[in-house]
Amino acid sequence: MSDDSVNDPLARAAADLVRSAERISHGEDFVDRVADAADAAEGERPAAHGDAAVVPATDACEARTPGRACCDQMPDEEVLYDLADLFKVFADTTRIKILYALMVEDLNVSDLAEAVGGVSQSAVSHQLRILKQAHLVRFRREGKQVIYALSDDHVYAMLSQGLSHICE
């Protein structure tokens, strides 16, 4: 990385993700480590109205038999609708930039606007509202400031997997 990119949170996050993708492609079990961390943290956030039901893993899911669907049963229509809505949230580059910035460190709105670049604080606030509704970010108050962070390791894993997929 160049000296300028060392100070750029988005460049550092992208470099971290590329390294993660390389570890995945070289057989390191990064996804399992993230899943283990997420399992350890499970139960910290109570299920909210509209949270998708978790379909239990079956032996077929664990075996990942080639040519066979991951799960024996199709999830309910409502769960599929919620999943489609979740992926729609990832369809905006400003929201993706915000998520990448939050992968590096927890930030307030003005710091996020600076990290994303070329986006007003008002636009960042609007996108944060959408990300909060999708349970992708959380916030805490520190005095008068509101600090935003990724809600859990699942968000990091989704972004890492997405980057790994497009870098193949």
C-alpha cells in the first residue's frame, strides 16, 4: 500500500478484504472463523419484528453435496422476501462505502461523510437510517455524538464474501 492509502480507512478496509479473499482462496477457513464469532455473539440482539427466521442446517447443508441444493426445504415466502430486501440494501454504492468505512472503525456522521467523500452529512444520515432499518449498523451515544458501527460479524462476512466473489 502507498503512504496515502495507509491513512485512508476505505483503502485499508479494501486491502484487508483482499487479504481475506486471498486467505479464502488459499484454503484458510476465514468464513468458519467469522461464523464462529457470530455464533458466540448470537443472542445479544433480541429478534425484532421482521427478522428472517433461521432455517436450521441439515446434513445436506453441512455435506454440501455437489449438484444438490443447500437445504432440503425452500424457506417461507416471507423469509425469501426479507432476504431480497436485505440484498436491495447492498445495491447502493454510498451504503457500501459507509459499511466499508465502518469495517475499519466506528465513526460519527461527519467522519463517515469525510471517509466516503463527496457525500453530504445529510445524505450519509439518510443512508444510515436505511442501514439501521436493515440491522446492518448499530449506534451508541457518546455525549452529544452518535457513533455508528457494524451491527455484527455477519455484515463483515457478507462484504468479504461479496468482494471475494467479484475478485475471482
